[in-house]
Amino acid sequence: MFIVFEGIDGTGKSTQVTLLAEALRTAGQEIICSKEPSDGPHGTRLRNSAENGRLSPQEELDLFHLDRREHVETLIKPALSRGATVILDRYFFSTMAYQGVRGFDPLEIRTLNEKFAPLPDHVFLLELDLDLALERIGVRDGQANQFEQREALQECHKIFTSLPDPFIHRINAEKTPEEVHQEILKHLP
């Protein structure tokens, strides 16, 4: 299986990745967890830009695509080919949302990514009131980085909620982490 967690910052994606990985490992599955941007050179450059000043919109988009191509070829496809379950904290849906806010067409981003990046079996879109998300971000980081500004997050949320795919499960992330986890498990075989 290929499972992706999406949503604006502060919704608890990383927590849910960890909880789901533990549950599936306990059930005997091989689990590979990763995130985007990845820990590769392109992903590291992207994460650094969030703290040290964002790159130009085109540079940023190009790095996301380079990072994802490398991630797909070196980790995602090999793991899926051997029968492992891959769980990601963000994927190209986040690129659609966050780069869409910067002026790119989300559908064009998706079309380009679908040429090389496999579609997930399940996307868990964690939804949360924006004020609560910002409160969580503040508690987590002390201050919002350039990807975590209120107006940008509102626009990202609109793009996320516009995704029509049947494999996208909208999950209320205002509940406790365990309640959210139990809701996620209901969607898996």
C-alpha cells in the first residue's frame, strides 16, 4: 500500500504517520516512512529556504520536482515493488497547494507529477480549523516560518479541499491523536 498524509501545517500529520506505522508494523507489515521534502539534497535545500528566505517561485517548484523524482526512484518505487507499505508525510498534493498559492496552476503541477510519481492508494487529508492549526504551529516552532503564514494556509486549505479523488479521506484533526488514528484505521483493509 501507498499511504499519504496531507493537510496544512499543524494538523498532526507527523503524529499520525508514526501511529499508523506502529499499528501496521505490529500487524506484521514492512513499513517505510518518509516525508517530502525528503532528506536528500534538494529536499534539504527546500527546508532550509523555509527558515532562511524562500527561493523564487520557479526555483522552489523545480526543486520540489527534482526532490520528488529522486524520492520516487530511490525509495518509493523500490519499496512498493518489494511489497512494503510506504507512508509519506506530504506528497505532490502539498506541492499543488503550497505552490498553487505562489501562482502556479495546481492542475498543471498534478499532471506533471502523475507522469512519474505513482498515485497513492489512500490520502488522509487532515482538516483543522485555521486558528487551531496556527496555535499548534506556534506551540511547536515558537514562530511561523514562511510556509506557515495565515493567508497562505487559508489558500492551501482551499486547494486541498478542492481535491475530488475517491482515495482522499477527509479526517477531522480536531480530535485527540488517538481518535484521529482510529478514524484513519477505519479506511484501511
